[in-house]
Amino acid sequence: MNKKVFRWIKVIVLLYAVIGIALYYLQDTILLRPDALPRDYKYAFDFPFGEVEIPINKTDTINMIQFYPTDSIRKGVVIYFHGNKGNVRRYRRFVTRFTKNGYEVWMPDYPGYGKSVGTISEKALYQQAEQVYTMAASRYQQDSIIIYGKSFGTGIAAYLASVKRCRQLILETPYYSVAHLFGCYAPIYPTTRMANYKMPTHRFLEEVSVPVSIFHGTSDGVIPYRCAVKLKKVLKPTDLFVTIPGGNHRDLNDYPVMKQTLDSLLR
């Protein structure tokens, strides 16, 4: 092996190591993109809502917005786990899809998001999801509770539906697992071992006994379709996997097929 080839090998190995180290230490910054709000911030929405504080422990408190249908008759509640960016204000535009069908929408912010405070971790997200469910179950029967996850929130929603009973689980733009998603972007790295957040949606779905419906677009540039379609393997024969041709990560709710299917699921 001549010196020039050996020199290039050293450069490539060094680059591989530097990029790998950067990915490892920056992964939480890439994955979690919260928008914190002052604790005295006053929400203002164009539809009825309430605000609830859920104390988890001495340091962690989850802030949750409850959106209400205008009709006094309530069919149930949708526990909505949102994506990795911003806070509930970013996702408020999706609420009317449920409230118009007679459902309350309970949307908790994760620690560090919005007015929620505390330390965020995968374990903490699961524990806090269970706390929200316990509150919902104290007001509604299990068959009146729908668990919904969008993007980052799909792993949390799938976990909750795997350990708690509900009417159905609905996932919008889910991932096979967070570790697998990292692998879709950086296939040359051992992402399964590197990822701080595993969130194995596929394993949780194997334990979900209620109906599952999944929506995913073929042009999703955030969670690629090829990295989500593997979930079909763990779905029950009666579950739905709705492929939306041309749909991207943010516009699935604009497609008639999703609107019609979601309305049908909520009836």
C-alpha cells in the first residue's frame, strides 16, 4: 500500500470518527426542538379550551391544553401526542378535525416544550403519557379514548396503547423506531447502539390489541416512507396503513383520503 492511499484511508477514518462523534453528541439537539414559553404565558385560541397542570414529581410539571367541541355532547377524548417542534400552538390547527366530530382533544406539551417543565427522557415521556391517560380514564370509558400520535409523538402513542386500553390508535407519519430512523439518514453508523432515544414503535404495535390506523405520505422528507412502511409487517390483518401518494410530512391533512378516512374512524 503506497503512502498516498494510506493517507487517504486515515483521512476517511478520521472523518468517519469526527462525524460519528458529532452525531452522537448533537442527536438530542437534532431530535428535540422545543419552543419554551414563560410560565405566566396566556394562551389564546379561536375555539374553546382549558389549561391543566399535571404535577409528575417535585421538579416536573406537564402543561396540557384541553380543546373542547362546541357541542355539549361529547363522544370521548383524543389524547394527542404532537411532533418534535415547537409546542401546542404549532399543532392547534389540527384540533378541529376531532372537535367537529364531538371529541375533546387533550394535547400535553413535553418537558421543556411550551409551559411544561422538567427533565425530558424517553422514560419520562412514557411515564407522563400514562399520567395523562389516567386522568382521561377517570372521566371517560376506555372505549371512548382515542390515542393519536403525530411524527415524534407516534412512538409515545404506540407505547401508551400497548399498556393501556383504548378505542383505537391512530398514527400520522410514524417511524419504525427512532434508532432505525437515524439509520435511514446515517446508514454507515451503528445507530441502534448510538441512539439515546430508541422508541421502538414496531415493538409496541405488536402488543396493541385495539384497531390501528396509520397515515404516511410517499414524499415525506422527514420520516421517509421507506422507513415507515416496514410497520406493515407488525400490523394486524384488520389494521389500516393508508399510503398517500405525494404526501409529505406536513400536508397529509390537506388530502381528501386522510380527511375522509379520519372522519370515518371518528364516527
